[in-house]
Amino acid sequence: MKKIIIDTASPQPPKANVLMIYTGGTLGMVYDNVKGLVPFDFELIEQKIPELRKLQLEITVISIEPLIDSANIQPNHWIELATIVRDNYEQYDGFVILHGTDTMAYSASALSFLLQNLGKPIVFTGAQLPIGEPRNDARVNLITSLEVASSKNDYGHPAVPEVCILFDYFLWRGNRTKKVESEYFDAFNSQNYPHLAEVGIDIQYNYKFIKPLPVDLPLAPYTNLATEVGVVKVFPGLQPKWLEKTLLDATMRAVVLETYGSGTAPTAPWFLKVVEKAILQGMIVLNVSQCFGGMVMQGLYETSRYLNDIGVVSGKDITVEAALAKLMFLLAKEEDKENIIKQLRIPLCGEMS
């Protein structure tokens, strides 16, 4: 890891100390005439963003080496990020994580579970256009993320003491968010939970939807994840043999079952028999809707009542990204299957209603 301290040379004492973690991604790229897009040297960040001086912040940058394209992000990288936050937690008022957009929602979800009792902001951000482009979203996303990470409420406490995603003038709860756009600047949205803040002339915080500050509870970091988890998407034409090979694989401990609408799935006997056999063999099956909005209401229709009967767990309105992270977290933390199922049914850090 490479550590850089950005001296903004403000005549005033800094309002806050922020640690910025650069993992890679579009935001930190500039164009080279020979090599094309190459990673930006954050020691020169003031040349690209002179407005940083006006923020009156003390900013430290840690660059992950080698930098990671977000398509290559793996659970071990989530653990690395959680460890960096854990090791620097007392030194900084907030954290900004610069991350590629493709897996940002997965990473934000994972950190929300790995860092229990979080009392400081962790703001994920990125960009659709590199900071080296004349017209880009990188500059405003980075500046606003630093502002959010350093903001205090009227009581002098962190304004947003949770893991969140800042993108295109909106702040979202990290484990409620999905990437929804690859061409325009509004890349992220959260259909089942309101935005935490809207950015205009001022940043308007939606305090009633922001997690309260944990009282007298120290940060409880975790550095283990179980990766024997998969995703199975229900679709017309799903083949029995493929489903059997996936669900009855002895190396898998849990599966996110992406079902239709409010949690419905085929009632074909072969389908139910395979799912039931997997559950009887010890697998946990978590029902999550393919729809962006709405929620699983398992048992509402006949086509989901059977899932209840065979022991499928309803994921309610959790996203697939958060469901995967939650399963990896709980399988590493808990040994008892029934205790894992019990915790899957309740929100641990605001990931579901």
C-alpha cells in the first residue's frame, strides 16, 4: 500500500481528518498519449482539483497496490478494506473509498456487515468518466464524498455514521443500493429505501432515514467471510440437471435464489424436490426477488407457498448484493444453521425492512 498525505495548505486548522482509500476504477484515471488511460498519481491531486484547499480538511490517501479493476474485486479485498478502516479507525473522522462502479454495491454491502457498530462515515464513490477528462463526474463526486465524510450534525456527531454510496448528487445506504446505469452519470439507485442526502447548493441530509449513532458501543470489526455461496436465478426453461448440479454441490453452503416478482417460483415437482433435497442436506436457500423494487412476500401466492413449506428463507426486500454479503458474513461468524436463519430474517445493519 502507498500512503500519501495531501497538504491543502489552508491557513485555518483542519475541520476534520479524512482517510481516502483508492482501490482503482474509472475515477482515478488520466489519459496518456502513449499508453491511453493510466492510473492518476494522487500526489498531484491538487492540480486536478484545486478546490480541495477550500474544504479545510486534512486528507490522507492510501492506494491499494496493485490497483484493482472492480470487475476483479473478491471477498479478500473486502476484508483488506475492512482491515484498513479498523487499523485507522481512531485516527480519522471519516473515510472515503474510491472504487470502480461495477462491484461497488457488493463492496459497500460487505463492509456494512464486517464493520459492526460503525460510528463514522464510510463513503464509497467513483465515476463514469475519469478525472483526467475535461467533462467528468469524478471531481464533484470526490469533493462531495469528502464533505459527507467530514460532516457533523447539530449535535457535533458524524452526520452519516454508516457505509454509504455517493453518486451523482445523491447519497444512498450502501447495502440498499444497486448499480442501475452504465452510460449516464446516475449510476446508482435504491428503490426500496430513500436517499440519505440530496446534493444541491447545500447537502440536505435525510436524517430520519440515517442510522443512529451507536451509543457506548465500540467498533466490532470482522475479518472473515465464507465464500461457499452462490446465486441461482429462476427463469423459464431452467433445466433440472443444471439445477441439481448447482444446488446439490456438496461444496456449497448457501444459495441466493432469485425468484420472480414477490418471491414466486415454478411449482413443478422436480424443481421443488431439488430445492427441498438441498435444504435437507444442510444448504441455506435465501429467496430474493429479481425485481429492483418491491419485496419477497413468500406464501402470498401458491407459487411461493410451497417454498415456505420446504424451508426456503424469505429475504424480504434485501438486494442480491447485500444478500450475498450477509450470507458470507453469517456463515463465517456462526456455526449453528438455525441461528444463521434467524439472523437472515432480521436486519443487522439496515439492509432490509
